[in-house]
Amino acid sequence: MKSFAYMLPRLLGSLLRRPFTVKYPFAPAEVPPAYRGELLFDAEACVGCGLCVRDCPAFALELVEVAENRYQLVFHRGRCAFCGQCQESCPPEAIVLSTAFELATADKGSLTGPAAQSSAGPK
Ligand code: SF4
Ligand code: SF4
């Protein structure tokens, strides 16, 4: 056990220092640029090759042809491991994992649906 004389200056010092903890959720969290969060899909750039579906280790993606040469990506968020393999595999870079991380929900059914659209446009 440390002596009181040892602890006192440290206790007083900690009263004067700012806390090391972040203010989230009372203030926006700072997310590293390389963070792998919500998947964004650019339907304009997608060529329908299916490599993302083939390479996803979690079976979290389905590709649906909605019109001639037009594709929609169905995303099973509840299965996704946010590994980034789909982004790596996509030749035209039609998939990007964004820094959005607040994906929790009490509605399990809402975890499956069309992937959020990226507004990035064709690469
Ligand atoms: S991030 Fe990984 S687990 Fe999630 S959809 Fe892409 S390949 Fe599948
Ligand atoms: S890998 Fe890219 S281009 Fe190919 S189907 Fe998936 S999203 Fe579309």
C-alpha cells in the first residue's frame, strides 16, 4: 500500500488535469479515417461481376439485377464482420466501408436490406 505522502500530490494533480476519457455520446466521436464501418454501395459504378459476393467470408452480400446491367447489393448487416474484403475485391471500387459506426438496433429485421448508396459516383 502506497503512503499518503505518495498519493496526495497525485490526487491533487489529477484534480487539475483534464479527463482522458472522450465525451461520446454527448459529443461526436473521433473515428480514424481507416475505420471500417457501414458499407456504402455505388450502383452507378457496379459492373455486376459478383466478386464481392464470392469473397465475403460471412455470406453477408447478395447481388440482385434490377434492370439490364443495373445491380443492387443486398446487405446483411447482422452477418458482416466489417473485414473490408468486399472493398478489396471490387474492381471498380463500387464498395466503400465508411466511418459510420452507430449501427446497433433492436429491430433484427432492419439489419437486412439494400446497401446504403454511396454518392461518390463512378470511379
Ligand atoms: S466487410 Fe467483410 S464480412 Fe462485411 S460484407 Fe464485406 S466482405 Fe462481407
Ligand atoms: S465486386 Fe463491385 S462491381 Fe462486382 S458485383 Fe460487387 S459491387 Fe459490383
